Amino acid sequence: MVKKIYFQSIFFSFFFIKEAFAAESGGMPQLNPEFWISQIFWLILTFGIMYLVLSKLILPKISNNLESRKSQILENIEAAEKQRKDSDAKLKEYDEIISKSKLEAKTIFNQAREKALKDIDAKREVLDKQIDNEIAEAEKEIDSLRKNAPDKINKIAIETSSGLLHKLIGAEVNNSSISAIVEDLSKRNGDKYYGN
Amino acid sequence: MAANPMSQFDVYRIGPEIKVGAFDISFTNASLFMILSTVSILLIFNLGSKKNSILPNKIQLLAELSYTFVSKMISDTAGSKAKPYFAFIFSLFMFVLFCNMFGMIPYTFTVTSHIIVTFVLAAFIFIGVTVIGFIRHGFGYLKLFVPSGVPAVLLPLIVVIEIISYLSRPISLSVRLFANMMAGHTMMKVFGGFVISLGIVGGWLPLSFSVALTGLEILVAFLQAYVFAILTCIYLNDALNLHH
């Protein structure tokens, strides 16, 4: 209902306004030639002056500004490119130096290791020889000791057996006969004791 | 302000009557707004071109963006040969744009809503383009009226149509701008009148229309300036690079 009244009022007001317009006459002021010459004159004057000032003074300045900015940007890009190349070259140089020094370090390390190994080998040889000598001497000593051992044992056996016989029987037994028996026994059983 | 929506287009004298011979060249409200438009254009672009900093400030950016906008428009439509006419098309675009935009301020006068103003601009463009075409191509410029690849039977008809369309260029160019401006401003005035006559109860609907129309009219103001300039470029392209 409210809507209807609203639109009705708009419609009627439109009607009334039209009536009001019709009352005022005149039509389009654009078609009234009274000020045509004046408008043409002022248009040519203002537009002409504006065109002259723009084309002679302002637009060249703007285009100059744009050009100079463009060239400066290009220059800056070029400089940046150059610096990038420089830094790339420096990076390569740096990498080369690093790899070179790594190689050097490796060779130095290898040399040092070889030297150390040689030293160790030489020292070990000397020590081995020394140890061999000592072992040989010790073996000799052991050998000599072992050679003398049966004689001493026989002697002890003879003395012990003569002493034993003297105490048990009370008779003096000839040492030479005992020694003959002991030697005979030791020859027969010697292998069992010495394991040679 | 009268209720008549056409009274906003009235031209009236400001100051004394100036006569040169039989011609009345008095200073009017139309002259005032022409001067206002040109002076503001010159002011803005002068400020925008004064300093040349690598990072432009707002007004410099505005000037440079307008410059590149128009220069791109010309090179896109008329090619590189149109470069000498850049300053003219730039001034034309800016003049029409500023006159249209000044008209959008309430209680102002729209210079471009007058057929005589737009017709003088269009006629100047028409004559200039025709002269450029004849200087460039001699009588070969008449080939513009004879499109290639048309059957011989149709040729007389096509030539007549082409000549009529060529001759109607200044009229269509001027009427397009003038009619758009006049219609828009009249419509806004009519809706404004509705707001007053319907009062506080019913005035809200035409008011909202009025608000929407204002946005539309600002768009039209820009668009018509652009169309005016780009059609000039197209006519110039015909004269510079005879394609037919």
C-alpha cells in the first residue's frame, strides 16, 4: 500500500514537473546563436594558448623526464649486471682457491702420513732386530743351561744316591759304579724329561 | 536556479559587452569555464613536470601517467607517424576531459554540452585530417572512398556511402560529445527536481538515482573525452596510413 502511494506520487510529480517545464519556454539554449561567436572566440583563444604552452613548454619536459628516468634505470640495470658478473667471477676465483687449497692439504696430509709410516717401519725394523738379537741370546743361554742341566742333575743324582745308600745300608759304594747306573738311566729316560 | 533542467545550459554575459566589428565576443560563463579548465590543466602539468625525481611524487605521477596513457593510445591506433600530432591530441583529450569534469561540480557550466564548442573542435579536426591526408597522399587520398575487394557492381554505391560517412564525421563526433553531456546533465537535473518536489517522504528514490547517476556521469565524462580523442586518432590514422 505504501509502495503504491509512493510510486503514484512519483508519477504525479513527474506529470506536474512536465507541466511546469512546458510553462517555461526557450527550448535548448545550445541552439541560440546569440553567444556562438563569443564561444568560438574564447574556445580558440583558450585552447590555442593551452596547446602552445603544453606543446612548447610542458610536454617536452615530461617526455624528457620520462626519457631520463628510463635511461637511468637502464644504466642502473647495466651496472647491477656488471656487478653481478664481477661477483660471479670472484665467487669462481674463491671456489678455485678453496679447491686448490683442499688438494694441497690432501697432498700434505698424504706426504705426512707416508713419512710417518716410513718412520714407524724403520723404527719397527730396528726394534725387531733388537728383539731378535735378545731372543737369540736368551735362547743361547737357555740352550747352554739346558746342555749343562743333565750333567748337574746326574751329579746330584749320584751324590744323592750314594748318600742314600750310605745312610740306608751303611756301606760305601763306589761312586763310579753309581754314576754308570745313573747315566744309563738318564740316557734311557732323558727324552721323557727334557722333551727334545 | 530555475526548475527548468535546460536552464543550466544558459550562456550569459559576465561583465561588459565586448564587440569586435559586428561580432559579440563578450566574456561569458562558458569563457570562464574554458579558462578554468585550461588554467587547471596547465597548472597540474606544470607542477607535474617541474621536478624530475626518480621516484615521482603524486602530481608528477599523474602527469606522467596521463602522458604515457595518451601516447600509448596514439601509438596503438595511429602508429608512430602520428607522433608530431601528440601534443594536439593530448591537449584535446585533456581539454575535453577537464571541461566534462568541471561540469560535474554542482552549479558549474559544462562547456562541452554546447554543440557549437564541440562542433568547432570536430570541424577543426576534420579539416586538419583532410589537409594532412591530401598533403601526404595527394589525390591518392581519394582512394579512401574506394575500399579494396569490393565487387565492381557495388562500387558506385559503396563510394557514395563512404563519402557520406566521411563527411558526417565532424557531425557525429561533435553530436556524440554534446548529446552525451547534455543528456546526462539534464537527467541529473530532472532527478534533482524530483527530489525537491517529492520532499522528505518520496524524495529518497530519485535521490538515490541521482547519486548513482553522478557516478555514471563521471564515467561518461571520462569515456566521452577518451572516445573523442581516440576517434581523432582513428581519423588521423586514415590520413597517415592509407589502408584501403
